[in-house]
Amino acid sequence: MEIVDEIRKAKGGSILDPEDFVADVLDDNDFVCIVLESDKQTMITGNLEVHYIPENANTEILLKNKTFEYIYLNGNQLSTDDLLNLGKGHFKIKLAPESQQKIVASRDMLEQILKENKVVYGVNTGFGKFATTLISGENLIELQYNLIRSHSAGVGNPLSPFRTRMLLALRINVLAKGYSGISLETLQQLIDAFNESCLSWVPEKGTVGASGDLAPLAHLALGLIGEGKMWSPESGWSDAKYVLESHNLKPLVLKPKEALALINGTQLITSLGAEAVEQSSFLIRQADIVAGMTLEVLKGTTRAFDPDIQKIRPHPGQAAVAKRIRAILNSAIFPSQIAESHRFCNRVQDAYTLRCCPQVHGVVYDTIDFVRKIITTEMNSATDNPLVFVERSEIISSGNFHGEYPAKALDYLAIAVHELGSMSERRIERLVNPAQSGLPAFLVKNGGLNSGFMIAHCTAAALVSENKVLCHPASVDSLSTSAGQEDHVSMGGFSARKVLQVIENVQRIIAIELLAACQAIEFLRPLRTTKPLEAVYQIVRREVMPWDKDRIMNTDINAVTDLLQQQKIWRVVKPYIDEYNDQKNFFVRPPSPTATILGKVSSLEKQLHCEHIERLKNINKLNVNDEKE
């Protein structure tokens, strides 16, 4: 006889007292998880691991009584930004009318083939090595469920609700193309489950990226047939059949070929890849801003960002980065007292991590653009096998399920984003090293008594080193599977998971650099920097106070990492960049002693220089008045 050890709420995991009345502790459609005495730790089984992650989804935007906007999916137009918004629960899904017609025609053709008893792989045969094994008509339904159950072999922690929503949305989009042979009724049930946020338990590990992401997609389908675990905002984690029932949904009743249509494709790699593309896009812009602030406090020169330099090496990313950094540094539009304070110093050029930002950050920018194109194409591709071509009256076996395209692209993205962290860590070293910065050691008063940013720099160095290992391409590896039938695979699932880890590590490295650059400004006061950089300084200081003496650093790093992840650094700077770009259609700057100029200075440059001096005088007057007050 089994003995109950504890009872927990499925939503949140809180332990319930057996003496409590159900009406007092459970809400409508709430569930409980019962832990038996036999589930507890033994010398053989070790610790019991139970994961409760309902807090990972924003339940506020998933409430039933909220008015939703819809995205119409047709398998051809989904963007990476759209997919992230679907993952966040900002939209529900409807099927485009033109897709409905294609899906019906595709299914009708498949049914006709079944009536004619024609042999088609994946329809009335086994799978993989069993491709030559014919399955009798009376066993075709059982074949569907056997496929999903046997392929639900993933391991590891479950994907968050956010990522599972992306995975389900992307699978719906691929099926909407009309080449999979799925029925309209079954696809509509997938859409209904998405719109109710009924999300299967999908372990993050187990795919080799060909034939597609079989194990993760099988787990996704497992919940939809009413088996395994499922999550919704109302229920938390519980048995899938009960979660579906609580939302007035029924488990899928699969028809021939539909199991294969649900699990054959690259949607795990691609959905995580879409997240990586968007996250890296947010990061690169803010990395430019932080690099510009570091250059400012290290009293570097803006000459390396001159547009004429970029024109004679016309990579789009290089030009974009140089323009972005120019916009926030000392100019006739946004003058800087810090820059003016060292105008006539004897330094000619800066270290590479300052001077070469356009060249290094620029290729990251171009890589993100390259990867976005591949991921977007993959998101809107039919990646099943076999594929149903109604216009040709053919079902063709092919290799569109192979994940090499997104795998290679995401390995490349990891290498590129890593360079942002590598550059940032070296700039942190320059900030905390008094021999290179001219600032107090480790950016703190009373050094020795206080250690300041000493170990924060060590953390950045550790993360850079970790990323070097994570940047080894997963897609260079391949292991033959399915008894040699699937003899080359992409390993793209790991490509996708590790690039997200690289991005997270780089976010934290850049957060440390931003903290250090803001701390450096404290030692340059009362001098003011440019308006854009003062705005960055202010938004950081709303979250983190200046470092007067040692305190817990971890809290500050996390706070500034949140600012980066929420794009707040970019949002506060963007209006200034737009203002700069709107002022002139040519480069405006104060003359610099680090440039060698032959001939006379143009009247336009003289005028701009005079305007620049007047701006500085006005700023000085304001500062004097502030000090008097």
C-alpha cells in the first residue's frame, strides 16, 4: 500500500496541509501533485527532482478575459519578432484562409492514396530503419501513437512556457504551408491549445537535429494527445488530459501520417534560434553604447569613427557601428566637457578595443543580419518528410528535415556574439587598471581597504573563458543513428541552446563594463559628458548607487543586466541618436589635435567649431549655477 508523503499545488508547488478543505486552498481548475513515500530519496535513487516553473510565464497576459490580437499564419510570412511576441503571449493564432484550402487539398490527396493501397513512406510504413516494413491498414492508427510515445525520449529540464509557446507556434506555422498531409481538424486543435496556453512538457535535450527535432516535437505532441505532463496558467503542471479538459479541449485523435507531421522538422533549433537572433540584436546596439561610454571616460578620440574611414571599407555593419558611436560622443551637436578636457593631450590613437569597435562590433552586426535571414527562411519552410505536392499528385521523400542550415548559422552567431564579450572584458581591464586609465585602482576610494571592481573583472574574465568553450561548433560533430539510415546529423539542438548561453554571458559582461564606466564618471566630476551618455548614466544610477565603499556586487550586476535585457539602455539613447542623425546629412565634429590636416579649414568647419565653443560655454554656465544652488 502506497503512503502519501506530501501534497503540493501544481501551480506554484506550495505544500498543502491534508487537514485543509479543498474549497479553501484550491481555485477552479487547480490541481495537486501527490508525492508518495516511495518517491522519496533512497540510497539507490538519490534525490527526487521536481521542477515547478509556472512563474516563467506572464500569467497577466494569458488571462481568458483579456482582449487579444491575432496573427494569421500561412507558413510564409512569420518573422523572428513575431515568434517572440507569440512566445510572450502577446498574440493568439488564426489560420489564414488560403492555408485552409491547401491543407484540405493535401489531406484529401493523402486519403485517396490510402484508399488505393499505395505504399508511401511514413504513411503506411515504419520509420527510419523500418522504412521498408509495410504496416497493415488496421494498424495505421496504432502506428501514430506508437511513434509519439516511443520518440518521447528527451531528457533534462523542460522548456519554459515562453519557449514552448514559440515551439508550438512555429510548428503550427510550418503545418499551415499545406505540405504535411495533416487534417484541418487536427491543426485547428493545435491552434486551440496554443490559444489556451496548454503547453506540453518538452525536455530541452535529446535532439540530434536530423530527422529534425524528433524527441522534443514528440513530447510536444504527447501532451496534445492527452498523455504526459502539460502546463497552463490556470493549472500549473499536471496530467495533460486534465489540463486539456479544464480548458474544454479534447486530446488529438490522430489519423494516418499525422504523428509524423507533428514531429518531423527543425522547429526546436529554429525557435530557439529566433530567440537568439532577437536577443543578439538587442545586445549589439547596447554594446556599442557601452563601448562609447568607456571610450569617453578613458579619454579616447572619436577620430577612428570618421565616416570617410568607413566608406573606404564599406561593410554595412562597420558603418552602422561607427555612426552609432559617433552620435553619442563629443560633437557640435552633443558637446562633452570630458572630451574637451583632454583635447590637447599628446595621445595619438587608442587601443584596439576602443579604436576598432566599428570593425569588430561591425562584423557581429553583419553576422546577426546573415543569421536572421537563414532563421527566417527556416521558420517559413516545409521541413517534413515525406512532403505532399498536390499540384503534382505526388508524395516525395526528401531531406528538408536536416537541421544543418540553422545549426551552422547559430554556431556562427555564437562565435560572433562572443567577440562582444571579449572586447568588453578587455575594456573593463583598462578601466580598473590605473596604469591604463589614470583612474583609482579598481575604481574605488581607499584602495586596499576596499577592493572595488577587482572581482567583478574576474567574473567577466571567467564568462569570456566559458564562452570560448561554448563557441566550439556543435555542428562539426555527427554521429550515425537509426542503424546507419540517418548517418549524418546536424547536432543543431545544442547549437541553439549554447548560443543562448553565450548571449546571456555576454549580457553580464557588458553589464559589468557599464557599471565600471559609470563609476569612472564619478572620478571625472564635475565635468559632464554628452547628453546621450548622461542619460545612460542617470538610468543606471536609478538602479545602482555610486561605489563609495565595498558592498555586494552581485546585486548591482543583476540590476544592470536587467536594464540591458529590457533594452532600457537603448531606449534612453535612441532619441538622441535620431536627433543627431536628423541634424545634418554630413559628419559634424569639433576639430581634433590627433588628426593631421593639410590646407585651410573650411568656412563651414569654422562655423561649426564656433557653435561648438558656444555650446560648451553655455554648459559651463549651467554647471556653475548648479554648484551655487
